[in-house]
Amino acid sequence: MSDISELIERVLAATGWDQELDADIAEAVGIRVNRENFTRYTQEWSPFIYDWLGCNKHPLPNFTGSISDAVALVGRVLPGWRVTCGMCDLSGHASIGPDYNGPHRERLLREWPQEQFHSGFDEDLEPGGNWSATCRAIIVCLLMAKQAETQP
């Protein structure tokens, strides 16, 4: 999927974990997905059950349902970026941005000028009360950053 705006809209419209959406997210950030061979999960049979049963031949990270997978994706796609997130009954929230105080400072200042990207990207998704909203907020922020990266 090449249109990041369309993908952002799909993530915003999602109501929970979605494996097809996870695959589209992976492809949008340059991760090759073999759609012929990954296990198609159902909501009742989570990736963890498939792993436990030993039948998960081609696991796909659970970006829309696992905080650790969503945060790891940011670290892979945007090394040196900070991620903060949280959840309450109202919304799932995420904020990502260049960590200008970390070891990647010089590179980040060149690639993501502080005067332009200091505040990073933020998203609040309603309804809250579940971690999926927070995961999807992280992913929306990541996709907004990728979109900004490709704009002049």
C-alpha cells in the first residue's frame, strides 16, 4: 500500500486488533510480508495461542494489538525516536518524536530539524479502555512521521 493517508484513515477507523491491517502497516514501512504463508488468526485464537501450539510458521507482529510490537516497530523504522503512550477509559494516547537528548542526536538533528519536529506527533483515539486504541495511536503517529519524511 503506497498511500499513507489512506492507511492512516484505516488505522483510525479500526476498532481493535486487525491482522490484515498489521500486514499493510508492515508493508508501508518497508517490511516484506509473505501473505501466502502467514497464519491467519481469529480474534478467539490470538497469535500467542498459535505460538504456544507450535503452529505459527510465519508470525506477523501484532502492531494493532500489542504495545511492545507497536513500540518495537517505531524503534525499527525510526531509530532514536522516543515513544510515550497511555490508556484511560476515555482514550488511547501516543506521542512519538526524535529524542534529541539520546545517542542519535546528531543524526536526528540533520534528518529531523528540531525547529520543525521538536514536538513530534501525537494522537488520541477514542474510545479508550483497551490497549488496542493505544497501539493504533502509536501506529498513526509513526505513519504521520513517515508521511512527513516524504514531504518536501
